[in-house]
Amino acid sequence: EPEVTQTPSHQVTQMGQEVILRCVPISNHLYFYWYRQILGQKVEFLVSFYNNEISEKSEIFDDQFSVERPDGSNFTLKIRSTKLEDSAMYFCASSGQGENIQYFGAGTRLSVL
Amino acid sequence: SQQGEEDPQALSIQEGENATMNCSYKTSINNLQWYRQNSGRGLVHLILIRSNEREKHSGRLRVTLDTSKKSSSLLITASRAADTASYFCATSDSSGSARQLTFGSGTQLTVLP
């Protein structure tokens, strides 16, 4: 069964460093998303991406964040200068046309020290 | 505003019993979905109910939706130890592009063997 894959599973970084989280969505999907979940809290929407551009973003997704689809398969989330409060699980998801059923990856745990 | 609040926050039952989880939301929605999350893993889609539907079944799952009360329930019948997980409702808003999901805070279900 096709699945969304995310790498790395765990990323440790120093405050102020740039990180890139990588995702390979399901191949025939058209919509791509990033969510995050701070430990013990809700899953929060960050951004959605369609037709090579951002279609929605939340107030969390500020200038420190960017997304890119550099080729036909990868979808990346970049955090330019990480802060302690960026520590969280980051989930990538994708969905096809029609019903908005989103398929999630297993997540990347980001630890900012 | 808080969207998608589940209750109870935690539920512990014996194997074979039924588990009922409730979700309330605040805005108008296109659909409501339930997702499951095993500890430290990604979210898995369980079932979607559209705003014009009142009840839906899938295997041991039964979902109801009451748009007048802005609430939904998820019933898992004949529970198994493997059903132990966190369960989240997620809504797609009827305004805007309606693809971002807003998650509730979840119900932690423990099924005791």
C-alpha cells in the first residue's frame, strides 16, 4: 500500500541552526501538507501546498518557515533559524483530488537544544 | 476558538466492551474525520462523514454527526487490545479552501486484555 515517508525520523539541532525536513508524498497525490504536534498537545496545521504554491498557511508558519517541492517526488519543510519552541513532531501528509482524506507520514521528531 | 474538542480525554475499558468518544466543534464544516494515532506514530485515517450525513459505519466503527449541535461521536464495538491508541476528530471548514484539517485534543483509549 502506498505511504508517505519522512526523513529523518529524529533530528537534533542547535538553536539558530537551519533544518530541512523531508517528505515523499504518495505519488499520485496533488495536495501536500505539514502539521506539527508539540509533545502532549494537539496536531496543528502549518501549511498546505498545491500546484507548486502555498494554498493555505497558519499563523505558526511565519517567515522562518518555507516549503519546497524541488522535484517530482520530494516535499520539504525548512526552518531557517530554529528556536527552542520549534521542538515538536512534524508530520507531512498528502491527499488526492476529491474527498480530503489525508495520509500522514510517521513524522520527524525535531529536538532543538 | 477551540475546534474539535474530544471527550473524554482518557478512556479505559476491558476488551470486548464498546468505546464511545465524543467531539464538539465550533465552525461550519464540510466534513468531519476521525483519525487514530499510536504512541509516537503518524495519524491514520479511520472514517469520514460529510456534513449532510448523520451516521456512517465501517467495520467495528460507527460515527454519528449532529450539525445542529456541532458534535460527533465515534463508537468502537467489541474493542480489542490493539485498539489502544489516541483518537482525534478533525474538521474541514466550509469557508475558504477547506482542505486544512483542524484537530481536536484527542481521546486516549486504553483497552485492557
